[in-house]
Amino acid sequence: MNIEDFRNYCLSKPGVEEDFPFDETTLVFKVMGKIFALTDLEDDFSANLKCDPEQALALREKHPGEVLPGYHMNKRHWNTIMGSSRLSDAEFRYWIDHSYKLVVTKLPKKLQLELKKKPE
């Protein structure tokens, strides 16, 4: 997956907005104001994605050197997936979906209901 595909896929999800809250090069994707994905626009493509802690460890073990503990993030809950990894685009999309769903399930019920009303 490349950065354009990553961006387009993230933005295709309901309630997602992109932002630069940290600096001019860190592109952040939020659902209802909560971060679920981010990437740096200057370095080689990689993406930080939220992940269930047990699955995060399993993914790192399965893809050593390609899936790392989240760079500048909580290492238990975030992975950095290198764009050069051997993960297929379908696998990459699966982990984007997983991150998105983890964040959505932690939203207050009011925001979850509001999100369901948004067009896909």
C-alpha cells in the first residue's frame, strides 16, 4: 500500500477527518475527533494504527522488522506498519479497519449514534 491509497481508504470511512495537529508533516486521521491512524509525509511511508494488545504482539511476531511497536505512541496499543512491508493491501486495509473499529467502540454512545447517521 502506498500513502495515497492509505489516505483515500482512511477518508472513505464514515466520520473521518484528516488533520495536522502536531506539525506540518504528520497527517492524522480521526473518527469523531479521536485518532485511529497517522503517518509522516516526509519519511518513507509507514502508518501508526491502533491495535488490540494481543493482536499487536502477534502481528509484530509474524512480521518482524515490518510491523513495529508504535513510533511515539503507546507501544501496547499501537503498531507502526512499514509501507515496504510484505502485508498485502487487503491485510493493510484489515488493520486500518481494526484500528477504526477499536476507536469507534470506545466513543460515547451519543457519538456512536451520530456516526451511524453519517453517509458511508
